Amino acid sequence: MSCKASSDQPKCPVDHSSRETWLLNAATSSDSSTVEISPLNQMPVHPQQESRTSQKTILSKSRQLSSIPRSDQSSQNWIYPSEQMFFDSMIRKQQKPEEKDMKYVVPVHNAVNERTWMEIMKWEKGRGGTICGGPKLLKFEGNPQKLSPKARFMKLLGYEPPFDRHDWIVDRCGKKVHYVIDYYSGKPNERRPIAPSFYIDARPAFDFEGAQMRISRFFSELF
């Protein structure tokens, strides 16, 4: 675990402004009265890609294809938001984004999501999802204000709470598996001290299926 709260420990490598920018991803929109929102990812169904008249510079409208397969009829992987979509999302949340920050924020957002999927695949290994082409991501949602039981317990021990939480629903051959992901500020990289660092705690939710998975993993690692 990283960034334990204490008076003699250095400040976490990701400052508050960076955390806020991370939280303001394009997966959420607060203006649901004028924008149709998809229940699968809380993103606009028809994302706005036109430059705003108030913009200082033109932002990229290109979108990167992820390695995360969708669980629907599109037979396509999830697509990450563009710089313009990120910027618009922050405007809808009545924030004041800087156009120059988008070229850094979007790649970090994409890389963290790719890493999250890798962590989930470690749990899914050997679970039978390969029978139908492998596990797929059905839906996801950001819940930054909702602490998981584990995060709440760690906070009581003196650790900083995660700066974000996601809930991902994975489709494993028709079975819906709920994963909880807590995102923490990571330890600084001596070779890249300016680059943000994250610690990703991804695990199945503590329901019946998740409990079985956790017990199975515990004994497999023990022996």
C-alpha cells in the first residue's frame, strides 16, 4: 500500500490538481438533461466533437481503440475518449480545464484502464471464460465518493483513501462478475519523477462469486 499518512512522509507524487483532472474523465456527465447518457459507461451516446468557441487551441478528436472487448453485438473493443471529449466532459462538470493538459491526461487515463483490465484478467484466468471468446467488459461506472469496505478499513489504519473507485461488470460467458477497483497514488519513480504513479487494487466484489474467487486464489497462492 502507498502513501501512508504521516507527518514525516513525503507528499504523494500525484498532486491534488492531477487527481481532480483524473477524476474528471469522460465516463461521467452531470448535464443529463441535455445529453443522452449510456447506462453502460455513463458517457454521452452521441459525444460532442466540435471545438468550443471559447477554446484557446484545437484539441485532437482522434480516439484510441482499447484492448478491452465489449460485451455487446458490436464485436468491437471499447474506444477511449478523445482530447476534445475529455475537455467537454470537464466543461459539463463546471470545471475550468486547460487545453494543454489534455495531451497528458488522456494517455494516462487510457494506460491506467489498460492496466486495470490486465489486473482483472489475472483473476479471470482459468475461470472458463475462454469458451465463449474470453471475458468481456459489459459496463463500468466511476464511484469516487463511495469508499469500498477495504478502503474504509485501510483509512482507519492511517492510510490515505483511494482518489478514485470504479465498478466494472465483466461478462464471463453470460455470467456477470462484479469487480471493485480502487486507485491510489503510487510511489514516485526515480527515473521519471514528474510522471504520475498509480497503484491499482482490482479484485472481485465480496459477493458469493467473488468470495469463491478470493478463497480459490488464496489457496492457489498458498500452495
